[in-house]
Amino acid sequence: MHTALKLTTFAAALAATFGTAYGVGNAIDPVVSDDDKTAEAAQHGGHAAGAEKGGGGGHGEGGEAAGGHAAELPGGLQTSEGGYTLDLKTSRIEAGAATELSFAIVKDSTGRNVTAYQREHEKELHLIVASRDLTVYRHLHPARAADGTWSIPVELPKAGGYRVFADFKPKGAAEGLTLGSDLAVSGPYKPAELPKPAPTAIVDDYKVTLNGELRPGAGSELQLNVTKDGKPVRNLQPYLGAYGHLVALRSGDLAYLHVHPNGEPGDGKTQPGPQVSFTATAPSKGAYRLFLDFKHEGKVRTAAFTVYAGGAPAAEPTTAEEHGSDGHGH
């Protein structure tokens, strides 16, 4: 794993409207993750940074290329890219009901499911599921059958539109891919507002403090400090080869960004807390939702933040964001 890896964009498609699938109901308290039915279903892992996965892998930043031509589309925006297609076999589920989510990665030239992958950060494939209001988030590691079908039980707490991202690297491929597809979750639905920005997030007995700013078009350091019961946590546990993993989703289109910390366990200089440091570059101005995964005392927890790249709006930020013990289950 490299240090000072640059955050890159895994963009998602524009929001799809599922109004006919949902009724009007009461809002559910914003949560990011529930306890999944299996331990593996809730585990979180890292992906290669965009500097290593750009170009044909679709992980470069969007925008206009030189000469006025549109740049290559970033990863996650398409269901099919680079000769591969995400075949989401479960396109609709019911809110609050445990459901088997299944899909396959199909090689377009043969029409067959891919069964050989290159492992990245101890996993063949990383699956992200996020609600479009950014209040529900899952980072999952499904199981692959011999025929190439992936599956994992999921239980999403609220109705609405979701985006599913599959991040993988076929065996023998030079670059990885991130493909995206929409998932409809039925039930009484009322969209939640984006949680207000706050410098701290509380999950269980832990408080995580964010220092630093996310800047559009320029690298900046983000430092996250973990404390428990007011005391610094100095014995974070390695999880999939790191002391922390950071995912960012841009509000509006769910552009997907992922970065690893500056350092790794066993490199002779990275301490196991209380601080986990990242170098990040936002692709544009706007609101982002950050999700930090960290492991301590045998359990992975997720702290979430809302930040603004390029300046906050007029609204005053709050002082802390609460996450109950059932908010980020692993």
C-alpha cells in the first residue's frame, strides 16, 4: 500500500426516481449502517487509489479534456464499461426485510460470468450500497459461487432509491473497474435531509474528530482522531491491511471517492492511533459525506461526517453528529 495516496472519483449515475414504488410515510432517523446478519456482510475493506486505477479502469476524474472534448467517464457511472457488465439480479427489495442481494459480473465478449479475479486488499470484490439521501451506507464483501454469481444478505432500514457499486479487477486486467446500478427499496418513504456538517461524530462510546478541509482540485490532509470515554485510542487494530478506510460520496450524484490512510501497519512509522491521516482531493466543489471505518476491540465501527469542499453554505454547522450503537453495525 502506498502512502499519501490521492483520492479519486468513482462516480455514480444520476439519481433514479422510484416514486411509484414508495408510499408517503414517516421519516426514519438517519443511520448509516445496521447490524447485518453475518459478520462478513458488514466488513469493510479498501480499494486501490485512483492514481493506480485510472484510465481504462474508469477511476479518473471527470471534466473536460484538452481541446474541448469530453473526458472519459469516471467509474461507477455506467452499468457496462471496459467489456464488462454489472448484472444486478436483485433490483428491488423491501425495507426492513432481510433479502439476498445477488449479482454477477459478465464479460461482454463471451456472455459468461467472470469467475477469476485479482484480489485487492484481501478481497476479490468490494460492494458499496448507499441511499441517495446519504443516510444509509453499507460496505460489504459478498460470497462468490462457482458459477460467478455473487450474493450476500442485506437488510436496508428505509425505503427509497439506492446505488450499488461493484469494485473489482478481473484476473489479468491492467486496471480495476467500478460499475454501478440502481436498487429500489420499497416501503413508506420520506427523503431525509443531508446531515449538517460537524467536526465530530459519535458512535457507541467513541468520538471521532475531523481536522482538515476537503479541497476541490487540490490535495489536502484529513486527520481523524479517535477517542473512547475521553481517552485517546492508541491501539487501533489493522483491518484489511489498514488502521482506517475512508469513503466519500458527493451529495447530488453520489460520485464515489475512496482513499487510504497515509501509512500502514508494520511500515515502521505509522502508529495505531489515535490519529488516522489521509490525503484527499475532491473532484469539485460541493457537499460530501465521509465514512470512516476503524477497528477496535474486535469490532469495526463507522463514523460519518458531512463536509463541504470549496466553502460551506450559509447554514451554521452543528457541534457533533450522533450515531447510536445500532447505527454502524459490523
